[in-house]
Amino acid sequence: QTGMICAFEVTPKAEAGFARQFFAEALQHAVLLRPIGNTVYWMPPYCVAEEEIESLVRGLDVCLTV
């Protein structure tokens, strides 16, 4: 498989259960992310369209502000 990885650290408001809660919130916004601890991994394929990236970024932004 070929793709890219973007990973970033999040300082959650509450440490307990961040990864599980963040994952569930992202799914509600049709964004598939992989949080491990306080690090969030985003792994889109190379063939992703600009519109799809914009949609993922909007969903991610909503999840980060909740």
C-alpha cells in the first residue's frame, strides 16, 4: 500500500478515554482517524482528491473543538 501519514499530539481537556472518545467523535463526522494515546494519526492514500482532503480537515477541525 502507498499513502502518507500525518501525526500530531493533542492536549485533551480530560486525559481519561481521550483516544476512544476522539475516535467516536471523528466517526460521527465521517472522518477515519487513528488516535493512540494523545497522538492522532491520519493516513490518507495518495489518490485522495482535494475535495476529500478539505472534507477531512473540516471534520477534524470539528472534532478538535468539541
